[in-house]
Amino acid sequence: MLGKVSCHAAGLPKPEDQPYTKKLWDGYEISLGPAHNSQGGGDECTAAIYNGAGRVVFRTTGFNVIFDENHTGQDFDSDGKPEVVFITDTGGGNHCCWAYNVISLSPKPHKLFDIDAPGAVQFEKDSQGKMVIWHRTAGPYGFTSMARAPFAEKVFRVREAKLVDATPEFCSRIFSDRNEDFRGWNIDLAPENIKVLQSTGNTGVENEEIVSALLSRALQHVFCRQFDAAVSDLNFWPEANRTKMKADFAESIKQDYPEFAARLLDTTSRTLSR
């Protein structure tokens, strides 16, 4: 459970939740509840942090807002000071646009960062007590149903008050039997399953688990900067529509991995020119 201090609009014109207040530290206090001036467009709930003088130093507003009691008080940026964490739904209750809001109160109140999709985020501390953030990240759409959409893990650290991608540091753990996803890939992508996929050329519902595992593992290789391994996985795709798949895959990653996306697109263009 993320905590009982929350405001949920629940599709009503006005949320029925009662306002909450909670004292923090150093004279700060939170207030959370229905927004008094809501227009009903996703601004039904609001939460604020007040300083000792009663002045608002941070506010978040959304269809739902949760005060995350489990993670508030933890040190995210390794400055020796605790942070405050809210979870805000800015998607009007459509389950699309939740985000963690991580706020530092030291040396003065400021937002450190937002992390999208709380249901896909896990926090842990490393051996030195520093925060590590695991974010389950979606892959290319259109190849599977939403229930089997491909995904892979990105891992972040907080450095100089910003999220920094540290995924390669954790790839030996990701590609090991310690990881449930890795064990699942080994089953779904066993040689006999790859043979079925290639011999039938069927990437539809019948082979959806294989397709999802293949794209997920390739995506994880990309996040780990293991680009040759990613290409090897993508080359298991049936040849008849491999070129289009690589183009779509490149489109899904080009913002964060432009050089590898260009490599895939160059491969597809040379294939088409033959």
C-alpha cells in the first residue's frame, strides 16, 4: 500500500474525500484533498507543501493525488536529507498518466524529478545505501496485444539532483537467473520455439508469447548498450516482414538511441534496395 493519505475523484463531479494534513520535518506540512476551485477537467484533487510560515512551496494537482508515505522520508539524491513523494494522476482517471513527484526541501524546496507510471517503478538501495530506481519501460507497439506488450528494464540513479540512466551497470543481474524475466525469455525463446516462429512466419496471436519475449529481450539488449546482441535477436524474426519490424523498432527507440536506430534503418534500406 502506498499510504492512506490520498484524494480520489473516482469519476464524481467532486471528490468526496476529506482533506488531510500531515506534519513533516523542519516545520513543513502537507495538505491534500479536493481542490476548491476545480473545473472538473482533471484538477479535482490537489496537494501542497507549506513551510513554517504557511506559504505554499510546492503544489501538484490532478484527477487523483496520493501522498506516498512509504517513500517520503527517504534520501533520493544522497545529500543526507529526506525527500517528499506524491503520486499524481494527470490523465483524468484513464490509468495512463500517473507519475511520482519527488521533492527535496533542502537547501530550499524544489522538485527533483517526476517518474512516470508508478505501477512500473521499483525503488531499492544499493550496498552503499544510495537510491536505485527500476523503471519497466514499454517497447514497440503493434506487434502484440496490450496484455503481452514488450517491455524492458531501465535503471536510474540520482546524480546532481537528476535522473541518470545507469542500466548497463545492472545488466549482469538482468541477464541472469536472478531475474524472472530472463528465465521467462529462456523458456519462450527456446530453439524449438524460434524454429516454429521462423518456419511458420506467423507473428500473430498464436505466437504472441514468443513475439513479446523476442522484442522484450532485444529491447533489453538495447538498454544495456549490447547492440550486436539486439540485432541477433531481431534477426530471429521471420524474414518476410523482418524489414518492417526493424523499421518500427527503430522508430520506437530513436529518441534515446539514435545511432542504433540509424543502424537498423540502414540495414532495412539496404535490404529493400536489393
